[in-house]
Amino acid sequence: MTALSEQFRELARGAGVAVVEVGGGEEDADVHTAHRKREEPAARKRFSDMAQGHTITIEQGEQHVRVVHGDQVLAETDRPLVLRETGSPVRYYIPAEDVRLDLLTPSDTHTVCPFKGTASYWSLPDAPDLVWAYPEPKEDVEKIKDHLCFYEVEVS
């Protein structure tokens, strides 16, 4: 681990930020977007080569986050978890109790992220796989358990 990485980890710990670092190269940052339903041996080897430099941070946010689809409010919270991951946009994970789960239908879609675990999805009649969650996230990102994430949110 470089001195800069160690400094970052210490700063993050002091700020109450969860940091997951899996290795070293920015060129492999999009590995987590290559979701697979099952990993083949070649994929596992490729993952171990690509995971270097991949970082995930999770912070307790104070932003107001609102999710609207059409004219329906699907979620609203002032206590999102803010997840930053190498090669991905910032994502807001919303506590399940702040999501209108009664409006969503479970999907048959499941994807695997090598860093977070297996995601389950929910849909609306006109918006398939609109929201996802990690019911059993990997230990390093366990804070996102019982939180859901939408592709598009309003943040204020």
C-alpha cells in the first residue's frame, strides 16, 4: 500500500467513512459494471487481475434525496448512504423504510458485482429493473444492507 493510500485510509477512518480498497490500476475501473449471473474460472482470473485500484467509499449523507417516476414519489429521505466507487457515478442508497416498496414488483433479474455481492431488482409496470439492492452484501460494504438504489434521483 502506498503512503498516499495509507493517508487516505486514515483520513477516511477519522471521518467515519467506510473504505474498501481492492488493489491498484485505474484502467480496470469498470470491472464492477461487468455484471454476470455466474462466474466462470476465466472470469475469476480476469477479475483478480482487474481488481487492483478499485475503491469503494460509503458515507452517511445529509442530502435530501427524492425519487420520482412520472408523478409518483417512489422514495424520499434525508439520510441516504452515499456510495462512491471507482469508475461509477455517485450512488445514493436509500433506507428501505423510506422507499414505497408497495409500488414496486420484485424482478427475476439478479446481477453479481465482485465487490458488493448479488443484487436483486424491482420494477414498475413501465420501468423494468428500476431499483436494486444487495440483500446480503459482502462484508466490506455491509452498510448498504436494507438500502435500495435507483438509477436516477433528485438530490438537494
